[in-house]
Amino acid sequence: MMNSNEDAKLETGNCPFGRRRFWKFPLIVATIILIKAGIVLLLWNALIPDLFHGPLLTYLQALGLTVLAKLLFGFHGPRPFGGPPWWKARWAGLSPEEREKLRSDILKKFGEKPST
């Protein structure tokens, strides 16, 4: 049961998860999705018909394509520089000899970088 002080916080918006702020998150997410759909529409209609003789998209089709891509490729946000977080922890736990062995194995597998 909430006391009158907690009720006052929710009503005045002082609570970080109060009623006033709750409606903003879905509105922001919907706005971002609609903007991305507009970008997909513009890029698709500018490139695909000329390059591949594909069809023009309507806005609803672009919206569906945006949602489909999000479902297929995931909802994760941008990754920090340097790769996934578990890689940094793994790298930090390696000894200098293990790091050098890993580097040489990667270079053997993928080849050396071209020198510039």
C-alpha cells in the first residue's frame, strides 16, 4: 500500500518512473520507427527501381520492411568501439604470450593486413 507521500510524488511527476514520463517512451519509439520507415522508403524508391528494376514501395510497405528487418537483425543497440563487451574481458584475461599466439592465429586464418 502506498502512503500519501508516494501518491504525491506520482501525481506531481517527481518519481523517475511516474505517470507523466511513462507515455513519452512509446511515443519516442514510434516516432523513430516512422522516421526509419521514411528513410527506407526514400532509399528504396531512389535506388532499387533503377538498379534492379524492382517495384516502388508505398509507405506501409516500407514500414513493414523496417519492422521485418528489425525482427530479423535484432533489437540490440550500437556496440561500443572495440567489439562486443565479452571480447574485452577475454582479452584482458590473456597473458602477453597468449595474446601474441591469438594474434598470429588470426593472421594465419585471415591473412595479414596490406601495408600502407
